Amino acid sequence: DCLISTPFTREPWLDVQLNSAMIEAGGSLKIPIVFSPREVCEYAQRLEFVVNDYTKIYVDIRGRGCPLRLELTNLEMQHVDFGVVTGGATVRKTVKLINRSARPVTFQLCDEEEELAKRAISWSPSHPTTLRARETCDVEVVFSPTTRVAPFKAPLMAKCQGGLDLKILTVEGTCHATEMRLSEHSSFFGEVVVGSQATRSVRLHNFGDLGARFKFEMPARYQKLFSITPSEGFVRPGEELPLIVAFHPSRERIAEHKKAERANALRRGKPLPPELPGPLNVRITVKDIRCVMDGLAPLILEVSGVCVERTGETKTLSFSTEVRKEVKQSFEIENTQDTDWKLKPQVVTIEPADVSFFSCPREIVVPAKKRAEVEVTYLPFTMTDSKDGNTPLSPSGKPRSEKHHGQVFVGTPDGNAIIYTLEGVASPPKIDRRIQEKVPCKKQHNQRVPVKNWLHERQRFHVKVELVDPDPSHPDAQGIKVDGVSTLDLPPGLERDYRFTIYSYHETQALVRVSLTSQETGEFIVVEVELDFYAPESLATINLEAACRQVARHKIAVANPLGKLAKFKGTSSHPAIRFANDLEVPAKSERTVDILFRPIEEGEGEAEVSLKSDELGIYPYSVHWKAAPAGLERSLTLKAPLGGSSADYFKFQHIAKVPVEYKASIVPAPGQKTVPGDFILEEASVNAPACDEQTHYKDLQVRIRFQPSALGTKEQPSVSAVLVVTGKGGGEFRGMITGFAQPPQPQGPFEIQNGKAAAIEFRNPFDKPTEFTLQVDNPCFVIPMRSQTIEPQKPVSIGVSFKSDQKQGGRLIISCKQVSTPWIFYLKGEH
């Protein structure tokens, strides 16, 4: 025998499953060596085995880790979308798996926490499957829902051997199906007096995404005792359909039912059903009312009730009220037993039919050995015939009832029943509602009148809006206008606003009556509206914007509803805003008047204007005005030869209503930094008196002289500046002035007597000291010097003498380097 062992310690990727073991002589031992690679790489290991604690044997282990690649053959298969599936349908999708690993892979398809299985998703293969390298297999995914499934998105996993989970694909879809439920599975009517009817409300809900038809199947032997309305129909998705379950026992039906029940009991050998106290008292239960639907299991409804035959005398309760105003009467019930009574009074309106004018609480609790009151409410929606001619006829011509009739039944557990005959008289309404409002006059007011449809069906009303106070024939009523549409449609049971417009030209109080008459029934509603008209703060805000000294206009329309002429006079809180003229509006006419805005100074602000009439009061308006800077006035162009000058007047209009002293100045033209010295103000200020109503403006002027100091060039042929004339309260005037310098022009002739001399004035036009050359072209004329330096803008006198015994002509020529054209002065010598 041999003892074999190994000192090898388990590695994460390699395990030798050997404890020290004894091998019998001639025997053998299998040693499992488990290779579990953790990375994609080459592995190598030498194992040492020890025999009989002495001999060592070595075994070399080599292996390679390869990646696990269980994939879909096409990446587009990673998303399986079933879309919208109808309940009961089955949809199949197939994808293809491939093992791209170097080794076989064993896997089993599964989902996380049964997210797919819960949504009716199945797949094949569902058992463990092994794929060799490069081998493929088809995976079929099936969606077969039978009930509604909300939109979902969940993964399909592959659980591989070795504990590794791979996400293979994502499954998405939803199922639209019908899901129907009853709000109650049983309904108990309690005690119902024979000959009356009790109802219970049950709702049929469709929680699904598809509509479905339904039909209630009532066992034949109960069809005369119980009914469901509607018994069949269609329920849309998400709809909640109210159902009325009625129990209507009658003497004949109860007797027939009891006879059938006894016959069935005898035929089946069962004991006869127990009899309840009372002549026709019987408990009836239906357990198998089926609601049948397309493609769905039927819903079961159970109903039961106890018939009670009424006994005792009949009493009368009488009511009287205005139509649509409730009134209440009550009667007492005495409990003669030792237990509390829970009674369900049954009220029915007999005349007119199919309405519910009488009502009472659904349940009355009468304590043992005590009394309790049953309160009956009368709320009529139609009038009764008063026989005195005050009740309007129905448009259909159908006569009205003299009284409304009804009955109230109360079955008591002691076998008795209480019945009251109900009689009601409904008189025409006086005033259903009175509304009080305070509104400004001279503004159209939109008045809201809430109107509620008291019926559960659509009504169309004929509407009449009339002025009650002041009387329409009174002169004061001419200043009030009322208007409204003549019809109003109201959906069942809803409240909407009827609106009419009213306009008052002066401060007053008015009463308007709105009458709404149903075109089908002749029932009517009367609403009175009290209106208190007060003087408005402002009828509107007028925006006026203009540049200084420019005119902006705004038209105001004024209507005269009176039967006589109305005169208006305008006033303004701002001197620059005025009305174009006083206004006269003929009777029953409309005219317009202009508001003029001619600002003097730049600014922005608020003002108030108003039109006042002795006949129609004051029309106030708010004005938001804005005065922009004035543009440039007309330009002024001056031309003068170099060395000479020219003058002209800058004219402007004074429109201020106050005296103003205007001061003039010259500033640089746009784009220039300095003021050229070629322009000279001969008048630096001018005074203007105030303008009045007769004289709206005065013409003023300022004299400007142009004295060029250089000739223009090709790039700058002229010089420019801006003349600014400002005065406090009179605004600012700006005008562009342009000067063109012309070459020196000949002057003369200057006459000189023989033997005498004449002085010729010459000015240096330049802005620097300049040397000028002087010469004459006739020797009979003599000048004292040939050149002279003259200070800038300084005038000098040049003496020219003449000596000859006969008349002579000549020229004095003055030139300089700055200009090519000389100054020429013609000379004329006299003998």
C-alpha cells in the first residue's frame, strides 16, 4: 500500500481535490484537478505529490482562460418589442444565439424575479442547453396575455455554468384588454312595501384599455321582481357606468313567486321556505344574476329584498311654495318594539310622472320605544295651474297640473306600513336672485348673471333683458343702453353665466330685470340687477408721442344718445395738449374730436384731459405723453470769397405761451470736435413775447455771418457747424449751417485823383500771420511797399497813389503762398 499526499494550496484558478489517501496494492486513485480561470490569459503550475512521505512526483499543469461570448447573431435582436397586443392573442418572436467562445457553454434562460413570467412572457428553450464553439440555436420568445398588461421593459438573462449571468436581450410590450368589475357583488334592499319600488345604485367599472359590450341575464322567475337598467350596453375604456337595480314587488308577482317556490321545493323534496309574518311578506334572494361580456368570464351579482304589505290609514301632507324653492313638512313614526328601527322611506312623485319633486332622507333611525320625525321636502321644478290666469302657459300647449301629487311609504318591522299622500302647489317665481353692482359710467360694463339648469336635460332659454328703473319712457333712460343675446343653452345640471352689457352716460342708479324662459316647458327665472353708476376716474389712457414742435393727434369718438343737441368743451392739465375745437354733437348722433399734442421741450409725463358737457357730464381721460428731441431745422448755406464775407438769417417759430429769452450759440457739427471760426453770430440773443389764443406762433430770426479762412479742398469742400438757439420755456432749436469758401474775387474800381492817394482795405483771412506780396501793373500807380506781413484776421489799409496827366487804369495785385488765385483790386486814375 502507498500513502499519497500533496502540499499544494488551493489557488483562485486551480484546485487539487486531494486529502492524504492510501492506495491499496494494485489499486488506483483518481485525483480531480479543477481549472477555474479568472482572466483571459495563459496559466501554468507545477504540482508536487509525495508518496509515502518520501518520494516526490511532479505534474505540470497548463491552461488558458478564454472569454465567455454567448451572443446574438445580430445586434438588432437585442431589443424584442411586441408592441401593443390585444388580450387573448399570442405573438411570437425568434432570435438566434451563437457561442463565439472557444469552449462549449452550458446555460439556461431565465428572468429577474420573474418579471417576464408575471407578464405572460415565455421562451424556448427553457431547460439547460449546451452550445459547442461556433454553434447556434434559435430562441423563441412568446407573449400570450389574457388580461391587461401595463407597458413593461425587462431583460432576459442566460445563467451560465459557473455562476455567471449574461443579459441576452430586452423584452418590451403591453397588452390592451378589457378588465370589468362591479362596485358591489351584492345588494340588499331591506323591507319594501308591496306595490312600491326601491332602487340601489351599482357601478360597472372598465379598468382596461378596450371597450366591451355587456348584457345582464336575470333568471326568468325573478324578471318581474327585479330589473337592472341599463340591462345591456357598451362600456368604454376607463368608464364608470352607473347601473340602477330596482326591486318592484306587487301583489300578483309575490303570489306568483311564492307559488313557484313551493312547487320547486315539493319537486326537489326540500322543506317549504319559511313564511314571514304578514299576508304577503316574503324574502326574495337572487344569487345568480350574470353580467355576460365578450371574451371574459361573467360577473355575478346577488340581490335580495323583503316584501312588506302596507296597512293602516292614509294621511295627507300639503305643500305650497314658489317654483324651485323648497319647503319641508314632517310626520312622526313611533317605534313600539324593544329594538331600534332602521327604516328606508320610499317616496314617489305620481303627477307629473318621471320627476322627483318630493324627497326625504334615505334612512331613518327610530330608537326603541321612541318617536322620530320623517322630513319630506317639496322642491318643484314646474309651476302648477293657479286658475287665476297668472301662470304662463307651456309653449307646447300642454295643460299644467292643478297640484303635484306624490306618496311616501314607510314599512315598519312590526309588519305595518305608513303611507302619506303628498300634495304640492308651485306658484310662479317672483325674484329668484338680486345682484348689486357698482360700476363706472361712460364705460361699457359686462354684467354676469349666474344661471343654473335645474333639470337633468339640456334646456334652451329665451332671454329678455329690460330696463325697469328709470322707466324706459323717462328722459333719464335715454342715457342708458342695455343689450344682451336672446337665447341661452344650458347643459344638464350645470351652472353658466349669462352676460349682458350696459352703458350709462351719466351718474345714476338703474334696475335691470333679466327673464329667462325655457322654450320647452315655459318655466322661467327672474333675476334683478341693481347698478349704481359712479363717475369714472378715467375712461381710457391715451398715449401721445411727438418730437418737439411737431403735432401728434388722437381722435376721441363721442356719442349723444339724447334727443337734443349736446355741447362739449375740452380742458387739459398740460399746456402742450389741447383739443382742436369745441364739439357739438347732434341728437342721436356721434362725432369725433382731435386731441393735439405739440410739445415744446423734451420730456415724459402724465396729464389729464376732459370733455365737459352740461347734458352728458364729464368725460375724463388720462394721457401719457412723451416728447422726443426735435430734429434739425432747415439748413442754412452761406457762400463767400476768401477774404470777404456773407450773412443770412436763421428763422424759427416761437410757440410758447410764456415770454422767452432765446440765446444762440454755435457748436461743432456731428463728427467734428471743434467749432470753425468762420461763422460769426451777429445777434447772440432775441426776446419773444408770450403767444395767446389769437396768435399761436411768432416768427423770430438770428443773423449769422460767414467769413471763410481757407479755401475748401477736394476731401473737404466746405465747413459745417450747428447753430443752437435755446430759451427756458421755449425749447431748443438746432440748425445745420454750411459755408463754402470761394476763390478771391476782383474788387473795384477804386478812383484816385492825380497827385493824390487812396486807401484800400485788405484783411488777412487766414488764422496765422501771413506774408503777402503787393504789386501794381501800371507805373502811374505807386504803392509804399512790395510785401507786408499781416496778423491773422487783421485788416490793414494799403495806400495807392496816382500821378499822370491823363486818365489811366491799373490793378493792385495781392498774392500769397497759401492760395494760387490773387486778390485783384481795379484802379482808376482821374486827371
